[in-house]
Amino acid sequence: MDRGILDPEDWELQRKVAHQAVDDLLNYLRDISTSPVWTEPKDDLLTLAAHDLPEYGRPLDEVYSDIREKILPYRMGNIHPRFWGWVIGSGTFSGALGDFISSTMNSNNAGGNHAGNHIENQVINWAKQLLKYPEYASGLLTTGGSMANIIALTIARNEKCGYDIRELGVQGKIIIYGSTETHSSVQKAAELLGLGNKNYHQIGVNENFEIDCDELESTIERDLKEGCRPVCIVGNVGTVNTGAIDDIVRLRAIADNYGLWLHVDGAFGAIARISPKYENLATGISLGDSLAFDFHKWLYVNYEIGCVLVKNRSAHIGTFSVTPDYLEHGTRGVHGGIWFSDYGVELSRNFKALKAWVMFQELGASKFRDAVTMNIEQAKYLSSLVKDDPQLELMAPVPMNIVCFRYNGGSGDLDKINREIVLQLHEKGIAVPSYTMINGKYSIRVAITNHRSKNSDFEILVKKVVEIGVHLDKTTQ
Ligand SMILES: *Cc1c(COP(=O)(O)O)cnc(C)c1O
């Protein structure tokens, strides 16, 4: 049999190992709720991870047994029903299967006439339908919300700066606006785009952590007087700290008044739009000139997959298209078809659409709507448990799927106690919330983008937080 130099000598061994892996991984996911959420990496993994590069290989079954024994036990934990740290999605087995299949096809979605690009185009169109975004918008699947924000802000900068910035580079003070609650990826974008942090103006927020539109307007006025060039406002539909939703209607009016681009960061929050019961939370996403959101957070698709949608297709292509001879788009052969490299930073791109496509085909949109609705109701349930317990304190409003609270037994250093509670929850494998500072106070933060969580999981969380808190109170007095 003909084979490549890197192909297996023994195809049957590969088959056996792959079948074993599928069986193991199905069990791994099926039984996930009975295992600890997180286990600290021990010497077996650390030793393996310190090995030098092998000059000569070994059989795949041996390699796989290292994976099974020393890698699989030390997952991050986000496939477990009690993982609610940061904003991290939970994935499915069918998503993983899609990834495996696309990886085996190993196509490059830079462009060309092949299934990868047709399916990516379809998944982008499905996203527009799901989110009720205009059909004519252009889009690109990205590695995540950060890249989606960077792409959108580049288009905004190029479109609104008033001169040929691709040719001349950044000149003068080009200003973008967000709130103090806006995600750090927007700061990265401001730095990467050559604007500099001094020209990223972060506006204050009200008691609900929504952008202060009056302050925004007066800042734009001041910047104009000083000869700066404002180009873009970033509005939040779901801030990372508390899930706050900016007044996008007002931001649209301000953007129109000053001729600015309005970009909406809806990394997870945009997805509330798919819930028939709670879609009102996210109607603002349609008002922006562009939208960033993730499939890998609140649509539960396996990492990595995000998306950017842009209403002005020619501005989108006008920002990123570079077509040297060797990338010329044709109409025949593999050259034909769609060229996604015209819509973003990267040329070589994987076929990440397939995992989302498999999940939507298998589950239908309705299951996703149910899961998102369930997660919002779980946030309400958790906040009711917190409010009902005199030893717990709710730290911020709960407009969507994020709950910030803390243990407050009435005494002691509450920042220190709550920090210790979070660490013990992790280390004991009970639950993984993360934390944030709310008005300068350390808060336990639970972001629910997990299709495996049940109400009983939140009951366990609350019980354990109080138990650990009471114990800490006693032992530190
Ligand atoms: C997570 C997040 C991002 C960044 O998305 P990644 O997929 O992690 O790159 C941007 N904005 C908000 C509001 C987020 O929650």
C-alpha cells in the first residue's frame, strides 16, 4: 500500500487506538458530573510535560496511554456542570466529532471552491438568522471575540478616519470609545491598531454598570474641539464583569450625530437574542455597524470559534483584501469560490465551521434556545438563593447570566475570606467560579454558559460557599 512518509505503517493500530479513544471520551463526558470539576496537575503530568523532544517515535498506543493517564485527568474543568469561571463554554461530543472530521479533511479556509468554505458561509448565514441580523451583512468565523473585535475596530478605524490609512498609516489622534467595563480585548485592539491607550477613551458607568452616555457625548465634544478624530464607539451587550447591557439605542443616536462607527461587543450577550423569552435583552445588537460574538461561549460550541458580522461589506473587504498573484481568485478549479482571507487578518484558517454545523444539525436551533433560556433562569435562581441567605450578599444587578456575590458573615476581612473561598472551591474540585472586583470589593463571579448545569448545582455552590465562609470566620478569629 502506498503511504506518505508520515503516514502509519500499521493502519489497523491507528484504527484500534482511535476506537479506544472514542470509547474513553464518550465515557469521560457521560460521567463528568461524578468527577471533581478540577484537579491540580501532579507530577505525572508535570514530568511528561518536561520531556525533551523525542528524536525517534514510539507506537501510537503508547502515546495514547500517556494521554489517557496523564493528560485527560487535568482538564480545565469547563466540561463539568459546576464550572462557571470567566465566560467559558462547555462543548459537546458532537462538536468534538465535527472538529475531528474537519481536522482529518485538513482543508484551509483561506479560500477556494471546497466544502470548508461553503459550510463556513452557511454557518455565518445561520448565525445571522439566529441573531436576527441583516442577511446582507458580511461575516467571518474567528478564533474568538478578541479577534472579532480587532477585525471590526480595524474596519471602523479605516472607514471613519477620513483618509487612506492603509497607505499612509496612523496620523494624528484617532479616538475610540468604550466604557470602563468594556472588555480588555478592545484595549489590545487600540494598541495593535496604533491608536495607543491614550486615544482609547473609557467612559464611566452608572450604578448598573452601563456606559454614561452624557459623559460620552461631552468627551466626544471635547475631543473634537482638541482636533482629534473620533471614529468608533464600542457598545456592550453583556459586559464581562456583570452582564450589563449598554443603551445601544442612545449609542446609535450619538454615533449618527457625530458620524461614528458603532461596534457592538456581544461576545456572549448577543446570544440572549436567540431565547424567545429573553431576546429583548439583546435587541440592541442589530443597531451596530458591526457585531462580535462567540460560538464557543454561550452557543456551547467547542473551542475555538467566534464571529464578526459587518453591515458594510465593501468596507469589510476594503480593509483586509490584499490579492497578490499567488492568491488570485478565479472562477474555475480550486481557485473559484469564496475567499475568506479578504475578510480578516489571517490567511491560513482551519475549517472551524464544521463543529458548529454538526451541532446545529444534530440539535436544531430550538435546543440552543432552550439552553440559553435555562441559563438565564439559573442566574435568576442563584441570585434568589443569594438574596434569601443572610450570610450572602449580591454585589451587582443580574440582567442576564452573570451573578456576582460574596460571603458576608458580618466580620473579618471580606476580600480575603472570599478570595480563600474561591480557591478552596477550586482546590476541592467542588465548583469553579472566578472572581472580579465590584466597586473595589472582591466578588465571587458566576457566569453561566453551561448547558450541563442544573439548579441543584447552584444549591451545592451556595451551601459550600457558606460552609467554607463560616469555617474561615471561626478559624481566623
Ligand atoms: C470573552 C469576551 C471577549 C473575548 O472573546 P474571546 O473569545 O475570549 O477572545 C470579548 N468581549 C467580551 C464581552 C467577552 O466576554
